[in-house]
Amino acid sequence: MIPAYTHLYEGRPAAVKKLTDVYTEDMHFLTWNHQKDPSNPEAAQRFVVYRFRRGEKVNINRAENIVKITPDNFFVLPYEGGESRYIYVVTALDAFHNESKPAKTKVKL
């Protein structure tokens, strides 16, 4: 990620809603709701997915916890034997790289 262009726009995009982990026969993934509007630079354009270990403090200012920056409203989770617990956090990024407030969910992989 790059620093936000706060000299152009200081606002934040709206936070993602309904962050949920979903199981299917062949996949485990996170999904969330957010209205994207490609013509509005102040709306979400991409999403940042963070992962924190169980007991680790959630801090979205630590880039080493970023696992993906994506234009999609889903993220496929890795399978780790079904015993590992994590907190996943998703934020929205606008065109100026301003980041929304985080949405969190606990996941067992």
C-alpha cells in the first residue's frame, strides 16, 4: 500500500458490511457487502484483507499482516488442518488510498 493522498481528500470510504466466512463443498472463503462505484473516487475501489493470529493485537497499521489487496468482495481462505484460529480484518480503500474502519471476523482454518 502507499500513503493516502490526504491533501486531495481526507474522508474515508464506508466500512464493509456483513463480513462472513462461507463454506462450500470445495472452498472456504470470506465475503462482504459494499457498494462500489468506479465513477466515484471517494467510494471503495479496493479492499485490504489482514490476518492476525489468535491472541495477537489487531493493528491495521502493520503492513506485514496484509494478505491481499483486491478489487473483489471475497477472499479464498487457505486450509490449515482445521485447528488454526485467526482474526481476519477487511477494510475498504478509496481512489485516494484512504482506508475505512475495519470489519473483523474470527475464523478457524
